Amino acid sequence: MQLVDQYFDRTGLVWKNVISVCTDGAPAMLGSRSGFVQLARKENPDIESVHCFIHREALASRTLPQAMKSNLVTNIKIVNYIKASALNTRLFSALCHESDAAFTTLLFHTEETVAACLKRRSEFTTTVTWNMVSHT
């Protein structure tokens, strides 16, 4: 807690302005006496604790139906392939710009919800299909 207090002092932050703390659910964060959330609540009793959305999505993805999980794994492979090199990223961006796509960049798969990831894959597939048809 000393490091956090030092950071707050150095940057001019004030505990009374903190409204929530996002954690990964680990005991070190949520412990009833010495967890970070409890120590933060000593500074500001009104602080709310929120479980990180990325961790919740990771937990939820473990219980997906097989077809949906397979689709998600494919999406992750596609995103990782595109993000693996600067050239792939630039080519993807150029394709999106050329086809007036709503999105021109990809976020790493951990930054998107499962639903958004599946929706964007659908939009991307439509864009690529449209480009293939219009250029033949």
C-alpha cells in the first residue's frame, strides 16, 4: 500500500476521488483484512470493487458450447496472424480502408468481448467476400 500511497502523493491523486478498484479476483486483492481492496477502503470506505472484465470473459469462455468455442479459437488465430507482423497489420488496414469498413484496425483478442469478436469476424468475412466478388 505504501507504493500506491507514494504514487498518489507524487501524482496528486486523492483517495476520496477513487470510486472503484478493478481486480483479478486474487486473494491478495480481495482478502478480508489485508487485501488491496480492504486497504483501499480504509482510505475511502465508499470504494466499490469490480472483477476485471477480461478475467470474467476468460472464465466465461471456458464454458462456451463447443461450436462457439471453436469459432472463438479461429477468431483468435486470425487476429494473432494479422497482429503478428507490421506488414500484415498494414495490409489489413489498407483492405479495410479500401472497402470503407467500419473498422480499420484490430484489437488484441483479449480486449474484445466474445460477442464483439464474433460480430467483427462476421463483418470482416462479409467485407472480404464483397471484395472478392467485386474484383472478379
